[in-house]
Amino acid sequence: MERLGRYLEQANMAKNQKPRRRHIPNRTCVGCRQTQAKRNLMRIVRTSEGVLYDPTGKANGRGAYVHNDSACWERALKESLENALNVSLSEKDRKHLSEIMTSLPAENDAN
Ligand SMILES: [Zn+2]
């Protein structure tokens, strides 16, 4: 129950684009370029192993943030993620990130 409540709260905040507290650090989604409280975004990190989804948000390396939304991931994977991380995605990276993307809930509320 609690997990569901938290999920709904995050989904709701993502739509409203209104951080409740000013001290929450904001990050920009590389997909849609909208600023969002860090905890509402998924982190992708560049490591020596490649470019990986970072569920902990704490992995060492240059990071980029993307909404929990397949549309944002699609845009990010096209080019903005490579720019943000200053790296070229390998086939392996793309496969990994595409797998994450397809596991996201499809949300068609935008526009
Ligand atoms: Zn986004």
C-alpha cells in the first residue's frame, strides 16, 4: 500500500511540475528538458562498464536524469543522453537502456 501511494504521489508530481519544497534538488530531464525534483527522475550513469541505469541514484560517474516515461527515454536515447554524458552509446548500452525503457509504464498524458 505504501509503495503504491508513493508511486502515485510521484506520478502526480511529475504531472504538476511543482516541487513542494524549495530545498529539494532539481535536475533536468534530458528527454523533455523540464526541471524536476531529483527524486522523481531516473538516473543514468556513465561508468567504466558502459552507460547504465542507476536505480540507487548514487553510483559514481557522470549522471543524467530522465523522467519515468518512455517518451522521454526515447528522446534521450536518440541523442540528448549522449550529449549530456559526453559519450557515444555502444550497442550494449542501447540494448540495456532500451530494456529499461520498455519496462516503464506507458503514460500518454502528455499533450
Ligand atoms: Zn522528461
